[in-house]
Amino acid sequence: MWTILVTLLLAAEAYGCGRPYSSPMARVVNGTDAVPYSWPWQISLQYQSGSEFRHTCGGTLIAPSWVMTAAHCISTGRQYQVVLGEYDRGKEEGPEQRILVNEGDIFVHAGWNGNCVACGDDIALIKLSHSAELNDKVQLGCVPPSGEILPNDSPCYISGWGRLYTGGPLPDKLQQALLPTVDYEHCSRPDWWGSTVKTTMVCAGGDVRAGCNGDSGGPLNCQASDGRWYVHGVTSFVSAWGCDTLKKPTVFTRVSAFNSWIEETMATH
């Protein structure tokens, strides 16, 4: 485990984990087009349908050969590919790297229950069939320190190709939206998410801005005092009443609750 952690840290330093070449400050519901390649660790997880691949979820490149996504994004028996260096899904722009995922190289957390998304453990790791080529448009996302919990109202950004509104279309261009965090004390109140939300989750946004179908598995990007962007959340679920429901912020798997599982999974595979 120590060896894989050292490798991750060295890779992160060598390729500037969490430091995009293009600043993201220049849909996600009521979001805006992201600055091209300003979230270079964002990936599109796609499944094969006939002769083509279709976008189903987002994800984060956390090591040259490893992607982190949501467990609910994975269906048994499907052939997947990961697309890195993607921005506009409507056209071939050049930087895209399409990497197939071999059967047996998807690792869903053992605690995940597909019949109970709110039970937690909605996280999975995908080992790529070959390493990504890291460059200015494909970089690693930073995993936050174990146990780290952000203060209430921390400014974070969701990114993805999810629906622009409940039941709406999927955008071609990568979207982003500012989603301030909502701490557990607030998010677990009875008129908010109540007991549905767990301490291993992160709430962010709500009402005007939110994640939506297709954003699942993608990152909640939060900037630290060192200037790096850390992926504090894996997009998990939204309200059944709609993506932008009042007092029902988007719920993410809290990455810092799963550091040991991530390290162990990568070390043993």
C-alpha cells in the first residue's frame, strides 16, 4: 500500500495534480460552458451500444491508469470505455484519448447496494487497459487527505455533461457550476435530506444550481489554500422531485472517507 501511495504522490507532483493549465474561472443545472480543458481530470464514461459508445457518467482520473466514478454508474456485462481530453462531445477535437476497460478491471465498493443509493458507498474504481498520456489537457485530479471535511459554504464546482434541467437534453460541451457545500449539520435536518444523508457524503448546491442525470460519478472540485483543486466528492444522487429542488442539494460520496479503500484497491490490482 505504501508503494502505491508514494507512486501516486510522485505522479501528482510530476504532472501537477489539481493545477489545470487553463483556469476554470473564466450544466449541470443553471451552469455555464466550462473553459475548455480547465478540468483536465474530468472523464466521460461510456458504454457500448451497438457499434457506438454512449456517455453515461462522469469520473475523475486520479492516477495514469485509474479512474474514480460512482458505483451506480456500473452495470454488469457492459463494455465500457473512458474518454479523456474531452470537451465538446459533439465533435472530434483532437486531444481525446479513448481507452477501453477490460472485463474484470472495474472495482465497485463492497458496501454498495444497488437497491439503496442512500445507504452510501457509492464509489468505484476503474483500471484502464493502458495508462493515459498526461499533457496540458489530460491531468490527474488530487484526492483530498483522509478524513478531511470542508466547512459549510465552501466554494466548490461540479463539472459534467449531465442534463441541463430535469428531463432535459445532454449538452455537447462540458458544463460547470458553483455549488457551495452544505455541512452535515444543515443537510441532515428533517426538512432537508434528514437521515437520507450520511457522514460519508457531501452535500453541495441546491435549488438554483445542482447536478443532474449524466453528471453522476463526476467530480466536486474544491480549491485548497495551496491553489490546487481537490476532488472532494463523487456525484451520487439528487432529489426524486427534480435536480434543482429547494433544500435538496446534490449529494456526493465524500472521497476523504474512502482513502484507505482507494489505496488498497489500487495496490492489490
